[in-house]
Amino acid sequence: MCREVSLLKVNELSIYSKEMNLLSPLSFELTAGQLTGVIGASGSGKSLLAQALLGSVPRGFTLSGEVSLPQGQRVAMSAQSASVLDPLRRVISQLMRRISPGADNRVSQLQTVNISRKIAACYPHQLSGGMAKKALLAQATWQQTDFVVADEPCCGLDTSSATELYEYLARLASEERRGILVISHNLKHLLTVADDILVLKEGRLVEKTTPDKILKGLCAPYTYALWQAIPGNWRRTDAAVA
Ligand SMILES: Nc1ncnc2c1ncn2[C@@H]1O[C@H](COP(=O)(O)OP(=O)(O)OP(=O)(O)O)[C@@H](O)[C@H]1O
């Protein structure tokens, strides 16, 4: 894998049909070595954006715009649903195919995302939601691509496992110089690990901002509203207690 700083450039990417626009033209760059979060309400287009980065769109829709990568670089995807796993093979055999044959750190790879022997020995239908998320993330990150797109990798995980996985993704960015795009509903977690945050609303890119700007309130009103919706940021108002 190339360790130089490289960019994944997204230019005017959109998804549409004659009847509707699912994703309005949006442009941004992902930098290798950085973790970029994507937030937005349900239905704002986060998963569509992830799929579009890999060139896929729902049947009946058209993809336009450009996603460009430096020569030879690739993107791997950690899907939202475990349905992408082969139902007839144990998790361990699906994961081992992702590790380069010469790698001597297979056991430590298992440990990095806390894939227990129990998870490894399961067939996909035997996994809980959280266990499946760990398997999906491992399958994507072990491909050693320069960019990884993770669609809600921590949904269904308990807080400490989620924290562990976010920290693992941040390390992949900072230590292995990979570009990581994480879709999440958990702005609180993203604020602790992300370098940049893309904010989507109704298929449009509201802004590309940073945790620091959000925490200082120097962001779009919609982004600020998402921040305010974090339970710890709720305020009692006179109206509420009257
Ligand atoms: N195959 C499809 N045909 C028509 N509309 C679709 C299709 N897939 C997604 N959409 C619509 O596109 C919009 C964005 O969907 P998407 O799955 O990207 O949302 P999301 O932000 O990932 O939501 P969530 O957080 O709930 O996963 C939604 O309004 C959804 O109904």
C-alpha cells in the first residue's frame, strides 16, 4: 500500500432518476491519513453516498460525477448489513482470505478489532448484530486498501466496543496513513476521533466541517442542531419545567 499522502476526489457526484434526486451534486476530498465522519438524519443519503463512492446506485437511478483516486489505489467498504457475508462459510475463513499470505500477524489482526474465537467460529447467521459489525469491519480493513468506507460500523455495539472500534479506525488513519470515511449516527463518538465531518441533509452536502468548529458553534445551523440533539447537550428550559 502506498503510504504517501493521497486524495480521493469527489466531483459533483449525484444520484437521480427522471422523477427524483436522491443525492444532489456534491464535491469533497478525502485525505489519506485522516478520518472523515459523515452525519445526517435517517434518509439524508449517507449510505447512498457510500455506495456511490464505489460506483453503485439503486436500480433505476443514474450516477453522475466523478470519483478519482491516484493510480492503483482502491477503496474497501464495510457494509451496513451482514447480508454481504457468505452465509455458507465461517467468519474466520472469510476473514483469512483478506490477509496477505505472507502476513505473520494473523492473530494480532483478530485482536485489533476484538474478534473473539467465538465470533471467528460462527457462520454469519449465528452472529449478533454487534458481532456481525466487527466481522464486516475486519473484512474491509484487512484488505489493506488506501481508503476504507465504513457504513455505521458501530451500530449495535455497546459503548465500550464502539469506542474501541472508533479508536482502531483512527489508528488506521494516523498510523497506517489510510483514508477512512465513517458513516455514523453517533456524532458524540465522531467528535472525539474525526479530523473532518461531512454533514448531509436530504441528499445535499450541508458542509464539510471539523469537530473543533462544531464544538465552538462555528458551523451551519443544521450541524449545530445535530450537536444539540446529543443528550448531554440538552438544556432545561423554563418552558419545559413550568
Ligand atoms: N433503491 C431505492 N429507491 C428509491 N429510493 C431510495 C432507494 N434507496 C434509498 N432510497 C432513498 O434515498 C434516501 C437516502 O437513503 P440512505 O439509505 O442513503 O439514507 P441514510 O442517510 O443512510 O439513512 P439511515 O441513517 O437511516 O441508514 C432515502 O430517502 C431513501 O428512501
